[in-house]
Amino acid sequence: MADVSLKHVYKVYPNGTKAVNDFNMEIRDKEFIVFVGPSGCGKSTTLRMIAGLEDISAGELKIGELIVNDMEPKDRDIAMVFQNYALYPHMTVYENIAFGLRLRKLPKDDIHKKVVEAAEILGITDYLDKKPKEMSGGQRQRVALGRAIVREPKVMLLDEPLSNLDAKLRTQMRAEISKLHTKLQTTFIYVTHDQVEAMTMGTRIVVMKDGFVQQIDTPKNLYSYPANKFVAGFIGTPQMNFFEGTLLKTGDSVAIKFDNSDAEITVPYSLLYKAKPAYLDGKKKVIIGLRAEDISLAKENIKNSKAVIKVKISHKEELGSETIIYGDINMEGDGYGESPTRVIIKDGGERDFSAGETVEAALNIEHIHLFDKDTEQSVLPRVPEFNDVECEVKDGKLSFCGVELELPQAVKCEDLKGELLIPTDAILFDGKWKADVVSCENAGGVNLSALRLNGNRLYAVSTEAVESKSVKIGIDFKKITVVSEGEEKISPMPQTNGFPCKFVKKKTRELAEVNGKMKKKKIVRFGFEIGDAFFETTDETSQKIFAALGIKKSFTAALRMECGADNLSVSEVGIAAEAVRTLDYGTEKYLACAVGDNTVYVKTDKEYSGSICLLPDLAQVGIVETEREIKII
């Protein structure tokens, strides 16, 4: 079996349309991965690139240890099941399943054994002598699956295999495919537009839209922690309710006001600790998301809730064990068409409701979702990006959360009062301030700790789980931002340096031993040219450039080499630069350098001035084609 790795994979058509944009994913052996999204989102195109039925415009695709970008589909050790079954109508079921094995010229006894085993697994032993036209849709799909599994592939690819079946048969076949995955213990990659299929089958789900990956996560995490409004609305039935409104923090509480209605509730700030502070000013518009099952009409829930709003009921759908109730929080709204005030409620059906009736509804704020109105990205993330706290700078010292510290030379600024933004990965666990550990959770592979520093809540991420009840913390000064009166007074040091470059071919003659004699031999070297500096690269990197751009365009395309400050060094040879100034961050020093019109940063403990040369670690650099912003490496 095998892992599947996709790194910076693109599909760009000749007219410039990006069908798939910078797809990155590591699929582990034996996983059941589901690609889901609306038509045209790029899910089938990605699957076809894995299968070898579509060329990869840029990026790297590996199956196991092999890079398979240019490998023929038949050599990739994959099997694919299509939406339309793709069976040969003139052949029996036995012959359809055996066809691929016969092409590979396996012995007849081996073919028979594999076909019979597959038929037993799929429950189609009694149909081996029938032809496809004599079978139902579900039975035909089993035959298509049988034809795939007899190959014993490293990876099974399934492109909307159930979309032609009726609802009952789809439910049955979902269970059959899940059982098949358990039996075969191989990697499954499954494409569907049906979120119910995705949620019930996948160990992880890739949600796509307009060629971009929106989120990759487990079904439970996609449902509970959607990264944006699209994922929130796509996952879950019925879809999530979306209202527009504002949040105003006052002391230890937050007032949530729903636009275009009289609805307003007040909740403890402790429920919204992770909300980005910029959205708590009562002015910035947010989208408030609540699932239908998190809004209750039960009298007991309303009695015990402090988050109650009024809803005017418009109509309902009786589903037997539950009732879907539609209404509006705007008493003038009709509750039928989608609007920022329409509400959908999943009710147990204990009470009967009439159209036009106004009722109270209790909101489960513990399951609230908040999104930016413009970007539609979550502003209540599972893993917060920043801690936003009030601060003061006076006489070169920074005060926040009840602590005071000397600002290092690199971030010295004038006296001010403002906001301090500390990224969660900028809180270090080797400082001098004691903080209590409130909680620690593993959030999508990241250990997120909630800390209390002098009564103030902070979040920090770490590679290891924090198991103690208290820790000593500090901050990484090169990552912080201080804002005062709407202006950045302290800015973070850029994490990535960019160098405009070209891919070039150089021909030289070098002495080499030929038949025991030293002779000059023609040598061709490929590499990247930045100014007058040339950096020879490996054959593997060269092949990636050729694969992404084509041989001719590789030597004319404008490229950008990206390199972190820690992967750049001062050297006797390399990229010509001018040392501008040394940035002292206390425990680390960085040199700001001018390269043409750009400023780049390099980590160093030495002092430099005037002209110097910079040497990137080629094993750690990225290469971007600037015209289409495609990351090739």
C-alpha cells in the first residue's frame, strides 16, 4: 500500500483558468479521503491528476516513494471507479472483472481465483454469467468495484460512483464501500458533491470551492469548527443559519445584536474568548452562524436560557421523528426566501406550531460561529491566530497583562498606549512570567494551550502538549505588532525573503578523466541566476521546473526564490547585498540587507557593514512563477 503526497499542485488551462490552485495534502496509507464541493470546484480534476488522466501544470505528485507526474496511468498502480460504471456491455460480469487481468497476461488460474474472491466480497457471485444490461444499477456498480479491486492497487480512486443510484440504494452502497475499504486496507480517494456521503464515509474530508481547498479535516471537526462561511453552510443538513449583526464587549459580557430585527442577546465573554478582539467593538459587521439543531423551541430550554429571541413562524416540514420549522427574526419577514433574518429550526415535534405564530427560541451560544462579513473567514477560530491585548510603552518598557519588560533595540518605539498583537506561536515556554494553564487541547495536530496571566486569557500553540498546571512564558519580539491611533508602531519582521530570479542553463568545459587521460569535457549545468550570482540546482529540481513550465518557457519565465531568514547566511560569494542595520531582538540578531529595491533579512550574530554576499540554503528554498503566482517548489 502507499501514501499519496500532493505538493503545490496546480491545473491551469491554456486560457489561464486555474481549475486547481496550490493543492497541498499528505494522504496517509489506508486513509479514506473524500473530496467534496459543488460542481466546478476542482475535485474531479484533482482526482484525474492523481490518476494520470489530466496533466499537472505545476507541483509534485508522489505515490509511495515515486514521483509520478509524468508516469502513465497504467504504471501508477492505481484503480479507478467511474460514475457511469464503464462496463463492456457485450461481456459477462466475469469477463468484465477479468478483463484488466487478462491484459496484464496473468495465468488463468490466478485470474479465476481473483475474480471469484472479488465476487464473494461484493456479493455478486450469482451474477458472474450475466451481462450488465441484466443487472440493476447497484449491481453494476459492484461489478465496477470488482474490476478495480482485483488489481490490488496501492490507491483506489472513485469518481462520484453513486450519483446514478436512487437514494435508498446510495445509502446501501455507502455502507458497502466503507466495508470494502475496511476489508481491503488500502488508500481510498473518493469524489462526491453529496456532503452526506462525505460525512458518513471519509476519515478526512477535503472541501473545495472554485479550485481552492477551503479546509481539510475530519467530519466532526468540519462540522464543529468550519474555517469559513462556505464550509459552515456546505456541511450539515439543513444548512447553517446565517444572520448579520455586531458584537459589543462591555466588561465580562458581550452584546450580540442581530441586524434588521429587534433581536439582541447578552452572553458571557468567556464563551467568546477566541473571537478576534477587533470584532467586539459594536461596529464591525459579522455573520452569526447557528445550526438548526442549536436553536430550540422547547419550553424547558427557553426557561433555562439567557439567549432567547423571538421568531415569527412561516411554515414547517414534518419529517416524522422531527419537524423542520422555518421562520424569521424580522417580524416583517416571510421566512421563505434566503435572507439575513430567516431562521431554520430542527424541532423534536413535541408542540404544534402554526404559520404566522410568534414564538420564543433559545440559542445555544456554546455552538455559535462567527465570520467576517467581507472575507467570510471565521473570526472565532478553533486555533486563534493572535492574542490582542491592551498595552503601554513608556521609557522603552512595554507593559501588558500586568507584566513589564524592556523592549529590545529592534522594536524600540516612542511612548504610547495601544494594542499589542501577539501571535499564538510567538508565546514561548521558556520565559520568566508565571502563567496558569487553563486547558490544553490537540486541535488538528496543533497543541493549543489556554493560559491565564495575571487574570488575563492568552492562547499559545506548541509542538508538545503542556501537561503542567503552570508554565513560565515569554514572547518572540520579532513576531509582535503594536498598533496605536490606527498606525503600526512596531511591525513584525517578515518571515520570508523574496529574490527575483531566472532559471538558466550554463555550458562549460571542465577537465575530466576519459579512458585514463585528462581531457576537457563539455558540461551542462542548470540553476538559478540572481543578479550576477548562479546557484546550481539538482536534476530533480530542474525536472520540476520543466514539468511546470515546459522546457522553452522555463528559461524565460520570471521566477521568485523564497527563503526564510534562518535559511540565509552571509558568505564570501552569493547574492550581492548591502548591509543596512542590525536588528537586536534580545536573544537573536538579524541583519537587514538591501538587495536591489528589496529589503531582506538574515540571521547572524556578527556585525556587518557595506557590501556583502548572501547564500541561500537551496534545500530549503521555494520557487514561485510570478506571472501566475504558481508555487513550483
